Amino acid sequence: MDLEKKPQSPLQSSASDPTGQRVPLRASDADRDRVADILRDAMAEGRLDAEEHGERVDALYRAKTQAELEPLVRDLPAPGDSRRSSPGGAPAAAYDPHGTGVDGLPVTDSLVAVLSSSTRKGRWRIAPRTRAFAFFGNVEIDLTEALFSQRLTTIDATAVFGNVEVRVPENITLRGNGNGILGNFEVRTLEAADPEAPVVVVNGYSVFGNIEAKPKRGKLIADLHDRLRKHLGH
């Protein structure tokens, strides 16, 4: 299903039953994921503040039908919409249906720790989106020396009796939205002085677990402008 705004409804919100009556279509997990992606990007771009984003996310997970999802993104551009912009006013990266980004690298990366640990640190190029899952395990993501090929980087973290830790440089923007059920979700938000600094958004859900994201003291992206201009082609 396509959430891009068109004259007709972006979601097929109803169908006919055998009697010809229109009935609302149930929303799938994939439908909710697509709406959640749009809301996440809207918050990262400053279209929604944290309170508005939280209210819409709450409504998203309460929604039972596609008709209930549609109003949540009706006033927001869909992925790939030319009206979108990234922090700093530069055009956002185009939606890539093939799942590859800069230089053909994957748009999505995954770190999984099940009764184990998984660590990503050092000098590496982070994908636009990373999914971290810890089940009785520990995931550590250290971005203090990472190469950012895009301004918006999203980390979706899930911790079930586990731990996910994210560390970022002190001169980027860090935002987050999540919940803990008998667990902990903590993002120490940052707003970079430089409007062109990378934006990292951590979304999380912990059950008897811990998700934590914060800056690492003394760690900075020293050549921030040079890196961004090189990777973004300016």
C-alpha cells in the first residue's frame, strides 16, 4: 500500500462485503510500520514536536483500521515526496525502493543479540536506519567515530530482558521516542548548534530491559562540514 498523498485516499480504507456494504479494512503491522516511519521522519525534520509525535504514535498503536491511520499522516509528506526537506534546508535523500543508499550500501542494518552481545564501533559508515534487538543479550552502538552519509539516521531498538546502548558524538542532534514496560527507555536529547549536523533519532521499546542513548563526553565530529559536503555531493 502506498501512503503517498494523492487525490484519493492514500490508504484503501474500506472494502465491500458480500452484501455490498462498505466495511473498514483492518490495519496490518506493515501499515502501522509505514505510518510510524512517516511520523518518525516528520519529528526528525521538525514538522512535529515531541509531544505531537507522541500523541500520534499513541493513536497509531491504538488504531484498528486503515481509516484510523490515514488522518495521522494526512498533513505530512510521504517518503520520496519532493516537498520534504532535511534539517538545514537541504533536500532529503530520495526514497529508495531497492533498499540501497549511498554507493549502493544497504539502507537498513541490523544488530541482534540473543543470549549474546553485539557491538558496532570504530570508523564505519552507518546506514540510514539500524534495527537493534536484544533478547537476554546486549547491543552496543558507538557512533563517535562513525561516518554519516546522510543527515537523518534512525535507530529502532527493542530490548526484552536485554540491553541496547547508543553513544553519539557531542556535536550532533539526538532525539528519541519510546516506552518501557517494567523496563527503561532513556534518550538524553541534544540539539546541535550547527543546523547541518547529523540528526540521530532513537525509537525504542523495552520489556524488562534497558534502552539508553546519550552523548559520549569529549567525542566530537571534528570535520563535520567536510564529511557532509563530501558524502552529500556539495
